[in-house]
Amino acid sequence: MRLDKYLKVARLVKRRTLAQELCNGGHVTKNGRPAKPSTRVEVGDVLEIRFGPKTVIVEVLALADSADKKTAGFLYRRLSGEDLAEES
């Protein structure tokens, strides 16, 4: 699954275009390396998202083409940081 789509489906970012902008701006890393929007995400990957002064680090637990608000939280495990989608 593409990184930009995963960030949107997991509700870490509200819009896919914002996810693309974050990736293109160098604000997202996958396993410690800068990631482009088209980077493939796999179960077990660690993603770090920097959104202004906030940083969120999550581990990918599952992949899904879509998820509602109740199930989106089961797609990842938060390792540190705050919820981006609530404030972006």
C-alpha cells in the first residue's frame, strides 16, 4: 500500500493531499529513511510523521483499503507522539 494512502486510511492525516505534501517536504520517514508518497508500507514498518512542532511515531500493524473511525486505530500502534488528525 502507498504511504500517502495508508496515512489517510489510518486517519493519521485528514487528507491524502496533505499526506503527499508531508512526504514531499521530508516530514515523513519509514524505518528511519525519508519516504516519498509512493513508498510501499508493510506490516512492521515504523513511521515517523513530523507535523510542525509535533512528531508521531507509529508501528504499522495492519493494512486496509478503507477503515472507519472505529477500526482505523487498529491499523497501527502508537510508539510516541500526539494524534495529528485531531488538530490538523
